[in-house]
Amino acid sequence: MSQRKRDNLHRSIRLLLGVAVIFLLYVLVDFSTTENTETESTSYRIELPPLALNQPYFFRVAKRQIVIVRRGPGLNADQYLVAYANGTQFGCPLQPVEDHRLKESCSSAEYDYSGQPVRSSNRDADFSALRIPVYNFCDDFSCINLRM
């Protein structure tokens, strides 16, 4: 092997070793930093008025619309629906309609007061149940704690 080829080989090996060392340093620095990659959630405490049976109560928290319904007799007494007040078909705001239902304002999607979609034979669209935030009520149901 000629001297020139040998020098080129040594130069190539040094270059590859340099790139490997730089890559190794990058990986070590990347793994040694302790950044919190999870999104941090914020807690909100919202005072509630006395909730009437089977009447949706809408309010806004952190730019998100929430609906609460205290379900009355015939609809699993004294249970509550707490959900984001956006439908799941197109994501439009919900509005109350008769027969204890919530309807998405821009589509035919309807939900009962348990947050489940109401299926109809003349509707071919498939959509899921309403999304539920992380929450808990105060002991006397005068406030709700939400985590978003």
C-alpha cells in the first residue's frame, strides 16, 4: 500500500472517530438533561350554583367549555355528567335539546345525559361518547375541582 493511500486511510479513520465522539457527546448531554416532557396540568376550583335536576349547566374554564348535568329520577338519580361541551363528531359546541339530550350545534350528533351518543337509524355517522375531564366535587357539591 502506498504512503498516500495510507495517509488518506488514517485521515478517514480520524474523521469517523471525531464524528463518533461528537455524536456520543450529543447523546450524553441529551440524556443527562432532566426536562419534564409531560404537559403540566393546572387545577381549577369552580364554585357551582345549586344544580337543578336534568338541566345542563355550561361554564368556561381555561378557554374550554364544560357542561354539568345533575341527572334526576329515571336517569340514575343524583348522578352527574361532567364533560367537555364539544361534540365528538365535528367538535362543535353542544346545546340542550328536548328529551334530556345535548346536540352538537353543527351536526346531527346527539348525546344523552350520561354523555353517550344517541344512535338513530337515519344517521350513518359514527361518533364517540363525550370527553370527560379529570374532576372531583366538593363534599357538598357546591364546587368542582377540575384538572386540565
